Amino acid sequence: MENSVYKVVEVIGMSEKSWEDAAKSAIATVDNSIRDIRVAEVIEMDMRLEDNRIVGYRIKLKVSFKLEG
């Protein structure tokens, strides 16, 4: 059996629509520069407010991927 090593990075996605869109945006951006993404774990969710209204959603993810070589 082959040994594997994984790296974990934290990323923050933002959206004006929803936390789901914020997560999709973060993963789509990470996917452009990192190969073999395995797991994305939500570690924090929050909202930006202006005049007591929600104007943005933020989601912090831990993303793991397999190191090559």
C-alpha cells in the first residue's frame, strides 16, 4: 500500500447571495491552482451587514489536497 501525504489550506469565499455560493466560489478558485482536492470542511460562517441588512456572506473552509511526488 502506498503512503500519502495531504496538505491543508484555509480559504475564505464571499458572495452577495448565500453561504453556498460563497463556498462554491472558494472551491472554484482553489481548483484553478490546486490539483487533487479531497475534502473541504466548513470552519466558520459569517455575514456582512449594512444598516441592519445582510449584504454579504462569508465562509471559511479548510481544504485538503494530496501532495504529489
